[in-house]
Amino acid sequence: MIQKKVCLLGTSGVGKTSLVAQFVHSMFSEKYLTTVGVKIDKKTVRVGDEDVMLMIWDLAGDDDFQRLQTSYLRGTSGFLLVADGTRAVTLDQVLELKTRVEGSMGSAPFLLALNKADLAPQWEVDEARIAGLAADGWHVIKTSAKAGEQVEDAFTELARRMIAAS
Amino acid sequence: MPHPSPANAVLETLGYALFLRGGDGSLREAGESPQWLRSLWPALEKDGAVLPIEDASPFLENFLIDAEACWQEGGEQRARSGPWVEETGGGERVELEATAMTASGQAVLLIERLGAEFAAKKNVLQKARETVIAHQRLNSEIQKKEILLHCVADEMTATLANIVTSLRLIEAEDNPPRTKVLLGLATRGTEDQQRLISRVLDVFSEEMGTIYGGKMANGNAADFWTALSQSVEMVEGAFADKGVKLTRSIGEKDTLRVPVEASHLERVLTGLLENALERASAGGAVEIAVEDEADSLLCRVTDSAPRMSGEAYDDLFSTFGMPTAGSHASAVRLHFCRIVIESCGGEIGCEPGETSGNSFWIRLPKVVAK
């Protein structure tokens, strides 16, 4: 079976761990528990006629308290960039993080998950900005780890892109 | 059963497992495996077992590349993996950290089960990150409210300036009694606006409690009919000027109190009427309808303008979204209405009118007299 390493990148509190918990275990917790370090989970997705085993590296949020260790990204086939749609600043941070990561290890397939789509009234990232990213070739998916919306789709689409790139 | 060596006993007590790197690259455990390690990797049951890296942990497999570089360098170099989490077969989470070093010429890998110290560090990080997130949200809210404050104040100041100019021009003329009455109304409107600007500024500069989620004492609840009557009086002249007919479908009853400060409610209703007037074409009509529901009241302001698109309905009350229909002033007005209505537990929306036009509605909870 094809195996692909996926790293989740984003600042703290955007819902990386919740996305993995929803995708792998179909679980969601309202309580925010910060990730310190790395947790690896596995899940198989179907891409075309092939099963792809995703090794999902849930990395601690990159912020002033903890910087991302680029050695964790070694051998990564793709990135799931995660931002919190209710905090526009987290989108700026993940864009900056992507630039930093690509500077140190080159480019790889990626996808941007704008998480917390269930909190639409508090949404700060406007459609114009999303359209701008799409125009730049970004694939943006609005996800909700809480409701499970588009979570499976995000990982499957990333797997498809990784297979296409390999 | 043989006793472990004192060194091994100390390592186990401290939560460490020690592995020695062999010439073939394998990592062989020195001494007996601690229970937590065996629960993670049952292959380590036997003394001196080899760590099954590839099956054991993708994280460790990745770290061993850094460890190898450290061992090649030798000396006092150390490589630390940083914390990571493994799960036992029973689902228990075990937090670990690995360190690679060279001791007496021997390449060594220490795996530590992180304990209370790590938990304390994690706790501090948790609090720090919660604070950062709360700070970001607060900043964002303050920014939005500051923008809103300036928009509302600008809009009102411009309106006020127009009124003042008009009043002065009219006052300079020889006015019949009816005009004097109208002047009186306009003057009152001006004063109300001035008071409102002052109040809004006060509210924003202090704590915004009344507008934003503050609990309102029943005694301060507004009478809906009074507020509606004041609002209609305020806009009637403008409707007449544009030739737009304002009709009411109201089954007026006794006092009906709603949990909104009177001047804010008046401003909301005036805002909805001004919005409808702005949309209506000359000769058109606007209808105000009020329905008394069990625990709430529903007020609709329906215009005769062309119906908006579905997207426009969605965007009308969005937070500082560019209006897809109507002017900027209209967007600010509607946003103000939304804040006031939602902060008192009400709802606001817009939908196509029954036969034509657009129907803006607010639903307000009633205040039950004790």
C-alpha cells in the first residue's frame, strides 16, 4: 500500500488536533487542549483505485512559545495548512509559516483548511481573500472539525494531490 | 528473578530507558525494560531486546537520522527529539522524549517518559496560548467596535449637519404657525441625535455593556409602540418629500416592553425605515407590520423596491462585509441594527416580500412584567 506522510501546519488553537481527531476517530471535543510536541496517527483513504495510508503528523502550533522543528518535516509528501476562519490573523501566520517551511525544505503539495466553519457569524476571513488565494492557485476548503464538514474531503483531496505529484 | 543493577534501577525510577547502538546500527536495550516501555512495544519483553524501530515509531525513525549525525560527531554533542506522544495497545497516551549522545565512546539513546515537569510546562503553555487567543479575539472585537463607532458617529454627524443647516435656513424666513411646529419637531430630532451621538460615544468609551450583551433591568426596557411612533414621526417628512407612502398594519395594544434601551430601539426602527426609504422608488410604498407572537413580537418593514438576489440577503448583515445592495450608510445602519437586536436576544433578517419587494424584519423578546 502507498504510504504518505502529511504534516499539519498552523499556529496554535486553529484546530489541527481536532481535525485529526475528527478524521481518524470521528470525535470532537469543545475543550481546547494545546498540543506540545508531535502525535502521529494513521488512516487509509481511497484515491482512485488505490488505497493510500496517510501518516498524519499533528505538530504543535507554531507560535512565540514554540517554533516548528523543521526536522519533523523530513520526508513529508504534503502539508495541510490550517487557519481559524474566525481569527484572520491565523491565516497571515500560516502563510508566513508556509513560506518559512518552503524556504527550508522546498515545496510540496498542500491544501489550506479554513477551520471552524460552524462559527459562521464570527467569521473574519472574507470571501474576497479566499478568492484571491484561489486565484493564486491555492486550494482552500472550509472545514468544521466540530461538525465534521469537509474534513474527510480535505484529507482525501490532499492525498489525491500527493499521488498526482509523486 | 534477578535484581536490576543500581544504575538500571535509578534510570527506571527517573523514567528513562537506555539503548546502546550496536555496530550493525541496531539499538539494544541495556538492562530490563520498564513496564511503560513494554506496554508500548511488547517486543521489548526480553532483557537486552532490540528496539524494533520501523515497527515501533515513525517519530523515532525520523529522529534517528538526527541521532546518527550526533553519534558520528561524538564528543559532548547531544540531540534531543522534542516531546512526542505514543499510544499503548490499551489506548493510554504516553509522552516521551529521546536524547542521543555518546558516553565513553558508546552511542547511546535515552528514551524518557515525561512526567510531572512536562505536565507543568504543558499547563503553562496551555494558559499562555489561551491568553493569546483571548487577546486576539478581544483585539478583533475592539477593532470592529471602533470602526463601527466611527461609522455610526460619522453618519449621524453628517445627518445632524444637514438638519442644522436646514433649520437655520428655515428659521431665517417668515414662518407660518405650521412651519413653526415642524421646526419644533426638527429641533427635537436634532437634539435627539446629539444625545444619541454622545451616548454612543460614552457607551463605547466605557464598557459597551448596554449595547453588547449587558443585562437590562426591566425598568429600563423600552415601550415598543412609543419607540415606533417616535421613529415614524422622525421619517414621515422624508417619506413625503420622496413621495413614498408609509402604511402601518399594526394591531396596537397595551404597552409592550422589549429589553432594549429606548433610544437604541428608536434608532433601530428609524434605521429600518430609512433603509426602506432609500430602496423605495418615488411613488412607491413601505409597509410597517407588527405581529404579536407568544413570547416575542415580529416587526416587518417591507419596501416596494425590486427584490434583491439571494446572495444579497445573506450579506446584508454580515460583519463589515461590502454591501452587495444598498449604500455604505445603509450597511452601517443595518449592522448597527443587528448588534442592538442580537445583543438583547432578538433576531434580525431580510427576505423577499410576500408579493414583491424586500421585507426586513426584527423579532424581539418581550419583557414580562413581574
